[in-house]
Amino acid sequence: MTRNLLDTRTTSFGDLISNGKIYRVPLFQRDYSWTEEQWEDLWQDIIALHTDPNSSHYMGAIVLQTSSQSEKQFTIIDGQQRLATLSIIAITVIEKIRQLVQQNLDPDANQERQEILRRTYLGDKDPRSLRYSSKLILNQNNNDFYKSNLINLRTPQNIRSLQKSNQLLWQAFQYFSEQLAKQHPEIIQNGEQLAAFLTDTVAQRLMFIQINVQDELNAYTVFETLNARGLELTATDLLKNYLFSLFQGPDDLESAQSQWQRIINTVQMEKFPEFLRYYLSLSHTRVRRERLFKLVRESVKDAQQAFDLLDQLENYSSLFIALSRSYDMTQELTDLKTSIIAGRYDDALAIVDELEAMSKKDILRKIKSFLLRLLVHLIKNQVEQRLTNSWAASISNSIIEIQDFNQTSNKNSY
């Protein structure tokens, strides 16, 4: 393991968010996706901490990429859902204190508490716009709503018109606001208790293992080492972020985003690592799951190569899904095998006659289909690695030869 992977420490949410640190979610990282199931689990953990002042709760590992420009700026490689949700809880508490000011309950002290908590957990006010900046910068789909509505405590005019992920952000705020009022009505009537709930319970006793890395490749190695839940999805996001970082102009970037989304819509996010391994096995040997990102990094260095990869992945995506949902052989070969085993030789001969009556083009098409199914079967069932990749390369070459033959034969009739 490289030296900088050892830069780990135990830290609290309060320590993470303090001292002028800025956390940025990569622009093309997944949108906010937590729902009530995750909110409830987290809330129950927080309430348990509140009732037992000597306890603490482990929130898991958070992986951060350090900035080369500032030691206080970080990119969130893994942990954005947790940090975003904890920030929403801080917003909920601050909003409750603001309501006390509006109700003229100890207004001077509560106004001061509100300002201190905002600066500590959310960000400072911009002297030009008089709006609050943010210590946490979300992705391109969520950040504007997070800053404009949540941090500045502005209710959206039409919640149903929002993107799904922004609806979830607002629903999270509503959920924690309702739970705080329902379970601890005595707290929300007292600014000092509200501030203590945030600063003592949420900020200091929710603990993380903070892992700092210096590039995406080390981040991937961390995922492999931790073997954390959701590893494959995070690795997919990591690959997407790397590819998108190679595009400079907005037009190229928009085109790549659309192409990536078409691929994911076809393959589905959870199957993408398997699909990528299948694709890379066509031209590489010894393609292990943990080397997927490394292989792409080694072979894709610029925007043109990134586009070439996306083109290939899109071309193969529909085929991959079609094959993964079908049998390991063509139906005719399956019927032939079944008939022979069952001793139904008349049926078997009829199937052979049917195959012989096919045109050369149809037979080649079925051979290609069989070879592709065999390739998927080998990779999916993880036959001995070296043998699998050798066969995969041979099968790939055979498929290409058949494709070339078909392209030539398309100009002629049989």
C-alpha cells in the first residue's frame, strides 16, 4: 500500500466541518439518493446518543482526496450522502432557532446562536450578495438547490417540479424537522438546548474514519481494501469522474454525459462493473475486478480515447444485456442437445435438417451468437482467470472475423 493511504484518523462530524474546510462533491458524482429508510436509521442512532451522553456512534469511513492548491479543500470520493444528510440536520436545528427569534423568545441570544452555528457548520455570509456560502459543495444537479433553498432556508415554490434528488434533499429537511418536534418538543422551545443537541451530540459523537488520498487510483485501492458496502457503485462513479475530467469543452462534456447515461440506462449501474470486465476481457488478459479502473487509466489518456471507449461501451451494452438474459446456446442447439439426450432421434434429425437448410449468413449469425454467449458464460462464472482471458481474446477475434464476413456478404445475396 502506498504511503499516503496510511493518512487515516478518527474524526467527528464537527472536526470535519470546522476550521474553514471546504468539501466538494465531484460535479458528476451521483445525485443525493438517501430516503426515509436511511434517514430513520441515522436519526435513531442520534437519539440513542442524546439519551446516553457517554456514548458515541461510528459512521464508517469517509474517503477524501486532498487538494494540491489548499490543505483545507477536499474532494469527497466516498461519504457525500452522509455529509449532506448531517448538514441537513444542522440546517434543521438552525431553522428551529430562527423560529424562536421570530417568536421573540430570547431573540438576541438566539440570533447570536443562529449566526454562530451557521458559520460553524454551513458557511459564512457573502458580503456582496448577503447570502450564505457553503462548506459543502454538492454535485451539479444538487448544489444550486442546496445553497439557494436549504442553506438560505427558502421553501421551494413547487416541490413537485424539482428533480427527484432535490425533492429528496427537501424531504430530508422536513423529516428531521418533524422528528425533532415530535420526539423532543422540549428541545425546540429552548435555543440553548437546540445548540447543545447540534454541537454536543451530532457534531462531537458521530465518529468517522477519515482516509485522505492524493489521487483517484489510490482511492480505488482504498475501496478494494475496505471492501465496503456499495463498492461497485462507487468504483463506477470513480471511473465516470475520471473519464469526464478528460473533456475540456462544454459541448464535448455534454455529449459524453448523454452517452454515459444511455450506457447506464441500458446496463444498469449495479451491473456496470461486470459489463466493463466483459468488455475489457475482449482485448486484455488477466482482467480482474480490482484492476478495472487501473486498466482504463492506463489506456485512456485524452478526450478522444475517452470518446472511443464510450462508443465501444455503448455498442456492446445492448448486446451484453440481451445475452445476460438469455440461454447459453441458441434455441436450436439447445433443442438438439435435449432431443439427443432423450433419445428422440427423429426430432434431432429434423433439427439438423433445419440447420442445414439455413443460409450461410444465418449459420454465421448463430455461431456469432453462440460465441458471445460462451464468452459471457466464461466471464460470469469466473472460470480459471488466465484460461478465461485467453479464450475471451480468441472468441473476440472470431466474432470480429464473422462481423467482417457479414459486412462483406451484406453486399451480396445468398
